[in-house]
Amino acid sequence: MTNKFKKVEDTIITISELMLPSHANFSGKIHGGYILNLMDQIAFACASKHSGTYCVTASVDTVDFLNPIEVGELVTMKASVNYVGRTSMVVGIRVESQNIQTGKINHCNSSYFTMVAKNEGGKSVPVPGLIVTNDLEIRRFLKAIKRLEMKRKRTDEFDGDDFTPEIYLKELENQNVKIELNG
């Protein structure tokens, strides 16, 4: 692949969908799982638009449901590529609901999906670079780098063969946990 670059604005995708009773959970609010499914679809579309290839979801970071979504509201999802690595992209997604009678808009969720570009044989393939053109795009790119660094640090600290829980017991003293070590 040539060293090609695309602007963030060229990766933007927006979808809207009316929330139906069939999307609701037992409390009458829209199922979080349904919203996650829509988010995965827009992340795929956004990453595929940028890369020009089939993409798969590698990870999802920071899924915080801020406000419930009601039946009858219009949900709008806005996605753009915030960061690119060699074969991966971080797609930022903002979810808003709108009461179509009052016009009131609620921010419901923001999340980051890491997507990986694949070829027909399932091998990861390089993706175009990203052209950032303003402070917001630079900030989003840098925040993605920091999230990746924090994830690597957590993995290195807690998932290695040399992890020793005794080092961390002091940190657990004021937590809602009871420690009963065997042996």
C-alpha cells in the first residue's frame, strides 16, 4: 500500500434510527445491548470507509451509559476515525437521543471502538494515515494514544507471570472486598 492519507472529515458517518418498543428492555428503556449493536455497525462502516477494506472489532473502550433512551426517541450516532496505527483505527462514536415532540437532545454515550482492517484471507492490512486539521482532531488523536498507553500499562502490570497480589493488598483496604487467601 502506498503511504496514503485521508482527512478525518472524510471518515465521518452519521446514522439515525427511531427507537421502537421491540428495542426496549423490561423497564421500558432501550436495551443497552441494542445500542451497542448499532454502535458496532457504525464503527464498522466508519473504519471500512477509511480503510477501503473489511474491518473487525478488536476492542471497545469506555462504554458509559449517561442517559436512558426512551421508546419513540430518535437516536443519532456520529462516528469518525480518531486515530490510526498500522492496521488499526480507533473510531470515536457519540450517541444522542432526541425527543421528537419536544426537540430535547440528550448525550447518551460516547465510546471508542478499535477496528482492524482485514483482507479476503483474514490477514491484517495497512490502513491510510490520518490528516488532522484542527485542535479537536489533534486532541482526539492524542487521547487515543494515551488510552492505548494506559491499556498496555495495565496489561503489563496485572497480566504478567510475575504479578504478586500482596503488593496491592494495602490498596484494597478501603474497598468493598473481603480477602480470604487460601494457603
